[in-house]
Amino acid sequence: MNNEILSGVRVLDFTTIVSGPYCTRLLADLGAEVIKIEPPEGDFIRTQPPIRAGKSAYFAHLNCGKKSLAIDLRKAEAGELIRELATKSDVVVENSRPGVMARLGLDYVTLERLNPRLVYCSISGFGQSGPWATRSAYAPMLHAASGFDLVNLGYQEGLERPLNTGIYVGDVLGGTYAFGAIQSALLGRERTGRGDCIDLAMMDGLLGMLIYEFQEAQLPPARRTNTFQPTRAKDGFVMIAAVKPNNYEALARAVGHPEWMDDPRFATAKGRAANWAWFMSKLDEWASTRTMAECEAILTEGSVPCSRYYTVREALAHPHLAERGSFEVIDDGAGPLKVPNPAFKFGNSTAQARNYVPALGGDNAAVLSSVLGYSADRIAALYEKQILHDQNGRE
């Protein structure tokens, strides 16, 4: 019995960079057959570091478990081939600028006529309609446009310039939303017999993430709630997240100041907010004579939500992640590397990264023969016409 939830689901993946590949990587983790449609030169991420022995670990992270079909979509016969594949597929995912897929004759309206059961997901920065729809969009500019960056700046003390961006929150969030929307559409198809068209705007996803700030922006100005800031230990920092009153009481006991619970300055949330700077200075004073590990041990023992600050390298080596099975070790041809498994687990189904990283066009023949029944001669002819390509320069 196959215990993969998306086994038998075929996905045509026209995505590149991060948001779309992140979405389709999750689909592959659940057992879907994901066919990555790449241009002759390949996905841009194939060239991005970290690179070992000519292989991008960045690409492997986002695309393991997929198949690669390298095809020149500028050629009319390539479009016909893709439309044929669409009739035998369940899902299409693309993250081109609105209008690109229509010019290629691969938009939802065209493909839905050929396959009414198709679930078609378009991921873009600002959606498929509206004044900003056709703007090129990458995560850093979406962080700026949504208010995300200025919200983050507002929580910093003494800074006037927005922080540098290096973590693509908008991309990962957009890919995650798209993954969930596709599952919902597939479920809807089981009920109605018809597929659907999904318009996923990463801008909307970022705005939806700013829950408190979204509401604050619509109401009269109010005192900003206290931020969570690092407490300095001897060798680094500790994050203490005393959110609720019982967390504060546990914290007061753990750091040896049970009298704080009766101090009128800290007896209420309002009082703590008014005296927050003094309170944080006392925590710094307590932690200054202890290491991060000592602080974390004392606070955890006292039931205080906290964590020392780890590097990503340190987090990857933590035994908790290994025991939970939070990552898989795969080999992309340049040696082993870890990639994360999905953040969710099922009791009766498999959800994990697959130990296969496709070479550019490495699955051309296998896909066309198994899905469309093309003969070796017909596939060879597509190479002759420079419609198909692969990493060996064959075309």
C-alpha cells in the first residue's frame, strides 16, 4: 500500500528562483510527480552558491525529488508538447510575471479547455490583476512594499534606516500559501470534478502575516507593546519570551527575585510596560555573570520560555532535530548534504525530502516516453530541432 498522500498526482512546474520551487518541493515531498520545466540554460538558481563540484546546494535544497525537462518554449512545437503533457497532469504551478504564460499559449484559460480537472496556480508578487500586477517582484521589494521592513524597523531602538534583507520571507511564505491552496483545490476537485485557478499574491501573504500591525494601522495610535529583545549573557545572548502573567511569575522566581511579583511596578501588564527598560536591565545584570547555556538551563528548569541564540550550523547539529527527523541527507552528485523535511509529519503517510536532484534535462527521455509514449526516434528528433536540451549540451 502506497502511503504517500500525493502519489499519482502529476505536477508541471514552470517555476524558478524561490517561491514556486519551494511550493513544488513540498508537493514532491508528499509523493507528487513534479516535472520541472526548465529553459535551455536551466533555472537561475542552478548557478547560485553554495556550489561544490559545480553543483548548487541552494538548487538541491529547493528542487530535490523533482524531474527536469529542459525545453525551449519559444518554439511552437514545444508549446504543443507541453499542452499534451497538461492533458495528462493534475497541477500546473508557475511564477512568471502576469501575461507571460498567455503569450506562450500555456495560461489557465487555454489549458483548462484541454483538461477541465486541472488545478492551475499562479504565484506572483502582486496578483494577476490591479495596477501593480505586471510589476516585476522579488522578496526584498515585497518586504518594503508591504510594510514588513518598516514594522521591523519600528521595533529597533536607535535605528533610522531599514534593516538589510537577506532572508526571503515573502518567497517562503508565498510558496507555503500556494502549497496549501493547491491541496484545497485538489480536495475541491474530488467533490466537484473540476479543477480551479489559484491567484497567489505574495504581497497579500506578507500583509496577512502582520496580524497585530494590520489592525494597529486602522486604529487610533496606541502605545506600542513591548518588544522581545535579547538578554546579554557572558558569551552571547538569550531570548526570554515571558508572554503571559504566569511566564513573568516563573521568570521572577527563576532569576531569584520573587519580590518582583508583588512590586506594584510589575504587578500588571501595564505596569511592566511602563517599566520595561528597568526590567530588561535587571535581566541583563542577572545574565551577565552566566553563560548562555547556564541561563537557558536555569530558565528552562523554572518553566520560563527561552532559548539561547544558535547559529544555523549549531541548530543543524542539535540532537533534537536528528531525533525528530527534521532533515534528510541527500546526494546531488557533489556529495552528501542535509535538506529540511516538511515542518509537518503525518501518522500514516510519508512527508520527506527525496534523495534525487535532477540534472538539467536529465529526465527528458524518461518523461516523454513514460507520460506521452514518445519513441526514442521522436525524442531524438526533438533534440535535432533544438527543442529539447540537457546539461551535456545535447540539443
